[in-house]
Amino acid sequence: DQQVKQNSPSLSVQEGRISILNCDYTNSMFDYFLWYKKYPAEGPTFLISISSIKDKNEDGRFTVFLNKSAKHLSLHIVPSQPGDSAVYFCGGGGTSYGKLTFGQGTILTVHP
Amino acid sequence: GAVVSQHPSWVICKSGTSVKIECRSLDFQATTMFWYRQFPKQSLMLMATSNEGSKATYEQGVEKDKFLINHASLTLSTLTVTSAHPEDSSFYICSATVYAYTEAFFGQGTRLTVV
């Protein structure tokens, strides 16, 4: 039972344009959602989070949108930069802080 | 943000031997640490939750006798892969949480190769 799904294994975007990464979940008990960025052979680094009581959270170039009725969240990166090229994981968490269920990841490639 | 250090970054071991991976929270005390495993082109899968001073809680399908977890202090958790086999080759990552923060801080990961 895959509770968090990222259906797009990869995404290619031109520098300066918008990157939109999508994530679907099935567990309605998740209290919060997070996006992590991961480079090869490194651990994930936290990017942005959103509580289940909100529908949008913004931090610089990164904005996360949450649609609870659709059980869908998305990460928008504007403008995209080559340094954003990495694997992006979305994760959901409940009342047990730090215990996260991740999607499969989406490889983002930003071309100069 | 809080720093989590994992050691070693990579290790190669012979089949049948045991390998210990350390996860340290450098600038905070972590009552809870988590161990994940990532196979190539797959997601991070939670293996176990490690609480300081108590036994770890393992996820379904993870052999507790094979993956020994010790969380003896508030800054250190260790994962020992016992009697390693080639199929245990993977990327192991730990994370730690700070009370009242929902985000988890990850170590840099350990690439284990069993030959």
C-alpha cells in the first residue's frame, strides 16, 4: 500500500521557467507534508513543509500547495535554476514527529 | 538547521560479516531517530524508529535480529547490519527530530556494498 505517490519519475525544465512537481497521498491522517531535495550519494535536505490546515506555504522561490479534498500537493519552483537539479521527495507525517512516508521521488533536471 | 552526521559515508564488507553505522546529532539532543533504506531508483523506506533508552520499533518486514539498533544516548544511534548479504547492499540514511519541529534532519547517508 503506497500511501504517498509521485507519479512522474522525471521532469525536465528550462532555466528560468516554472517547475511543478506533484504528489498524491491516500492517508487522511497525515498532519503535515514536506518536500526534500536529494543529490546523489547524499542525505535528503529539507526544503519546505505545509501543515494540513493550510493550503499554501511559500518560501522564496518555493511554494507548496495542498488540496486536501483531492489529497494532492504540489511544489512550484519559480524561477528554476540549474542548481535545483536533484531528486525531490514528498513526504507525509502524522502525530509521530519525524516519522515520514515518502513518495518515490521525481528527478528534476533544469537545463541552462 | 540542526546537523546530523552519519558515519561512515561508504563501506564495503564481505558477505557474512557485520557492519555498524553511526548516526549523531551534533548540535541538539534527539530523543527520536529514524533509520531509512533506499534501494536504487526507489523511495526512502522507513526501517525503524529509535528512541533513546528503549527498544527500537521496526516496520513490517524488517528483521530486527538482522538490523540491530541501539540508541544509548540522546546524540547517538547505531545501526548494525549483522551477517550481511549482497542483497543488503543499499543506501542507509538516518534522521533525527527536535521536539516541536515537524521536519526531520537527515544524515548524509551510508552506502553499504556487500561483496
